[in-house]
Amino acid sequence: MAATASDAVFHPDALLDLADQLQCTTIPRRYALTFLEMLQARVERILATISNNDTEDAMDAVLSLKVNAHMVGARCLEKTCNGLEQSILHGDMRGAARNAVALPCNVDTLKTAMSDFLFGTFGDGTTADN
């Protein structure tokens, strides 16, 4: 099956795997919704720390978002965070700042894609619960 544009933004495999392992959708759905609620603040933290040339806090913020993005299938954010991580590791805060502008651009698209999945496939969280 060919990848779609929405797959590049969000792919639900990680959430579906977690739901299979737990034999319920409530916990992965709640985790994903919490991720979405915290997303704007996380992006703002990354932008602020990079803008302040605070490499330690920037790395902490980037790694935190990268790991959580991976766990919910937020591919676009994970990819951007990978690039930011490399820039910060190489001491290229100017490059990190240039690349960080992609984060806010991805948020709305990601929120739409994840919400469509969470409220469509996972429904109200009771469809696959035991």
C-alpha cells in the first residue's frame, strides 16, 4: 500500500499496537489526547529555548517532544525533532532556529489528522474496551 500525505503527518500504528497490547483503547486514546493538549506548550518551549540559545533546555524539550511524537505516531513532528536534535548536537543553533519554524506549521495538520483518527476509529474510547 502506498503512503499517503496524511501518513507523513500521522500514522496510528503506535497507538493501535498499544491498544492491542492493553486490549483497550481508553489508555492510548487518553495518552494521545493529552499529547495534543500539551503540544502547543511544548512547541513554544522549543522555540523559546532555541531562540535563547539554551542548548541544554532546547535538547531536553526536543527529545521530550520527539519521544512522545514517536509514541503517538506524529511522524512530521518526530522528523522535525530529529533534525533539531542533530543541529543542537552539532552546536548549530542558527540551523535549529531555521528548522524549528516548521513545528508550528505542522501542529494544526497533525491535530486534525489525530483527532479524525481518535474520534473516528477509537470513537468514545469504549469500542474495543473489555
